[in-house]
Amino acid sequence: MPELRGAGVWWTVALTACALALPAGAADGPGVGQPLPGFSGKDLLGQEHSSQEYVGQPTLLVAITDKDAGEEMRRWFEAADQHAPGSVQRESIISLHLPFFVGMGTVRRRVQAQVPRPFWDDTLLDRDGTLAGTLGLGSSREPYVIALDARGRVLAVVNGKAGSPQASRIWSSLNTNPAPLEK
């Protein structure tokens, strides 16, 4: 059988092209030790908020990029009741990639039906994945969980379930965090 010349080179070129086409760190989330990237977004009431609001006290930020990840997001907040100090503020981001014909009003109403009303102003929502892109979060059926210190720096990032072994990184970082900043 004749040997195909250059087949190895073709595969190398194809794999390199595929690797270059992937955004760098697309599914990694923000870097540990780095400030959380700046962003703004609207909550479930349509009010604008900024990531600067997370500065001042430690924060547990739970973000989902898949419409079916809501139940696991809820589990993270339930676990926080047992594992995170009461001084930790809890925030959430729902950043989905939905078709252009799905209106924001429809999305907001559906999410409001799932999120308890007292948390509507702590939940940012977008339908085009902008917030996820800013934070470097890829599409995942499991939440991204980010622990922030009082200065807004990333202490730990986990992409997984609340009951996973990796969750301990979030809880330990929030429990060893210094006191909130004086405003």
C-alpha cells in the first residue's frame, strides 16, 4: 500500500488551526489572585449594576451559562448557608446564549419565576453571553463559582457542583478571608 506523504504535516496543521481558533482561557474563568474583570449588567428588575459593587466585603459569585444549570446554582447557595460566613455577600449571574428572537422580557419573566424575589436585585441577567465572555466563562451545564476577597480579587474559581471535592476551595478561601474593608 502506498504511503501518504505529508499526512502527518496535514494533521499537525489541522490541529494547530483548531487550537488557535479556541479563545484563550475560554472556560477557565478569571485568574486567581487577579481582580475580577470589570463589567456591568442589569438585574431581574432591569436595574443597572457594576462589578464594583462586589468590593467592600467578601463575595460568593455563582454564574451559570446554561439554562439547565439553575438547580445546581440553587444548591451552591444552600451549601453557602452551612459553609460560608454570614458576612459574605452572595451574588449571581445568569449569562445565556439565546436566539435573537427570544426577547429579554420573556427571559427575565422566566428567570424571575425561578429566583426568590428577595434576590432579584442580586442576580444579573443577559441573553447574549456578554457577562460570561467578560469573565472568561465557557458554556457549561455546571455553575462557575468565584470567591472574591473584600478588594474584589479572585480567591478561588470552581466549575462544578456544590457537592464536589473542588467546592472546598471556595469554602476555605471565604473562611480564611480577612474582615471586610471599611467604607
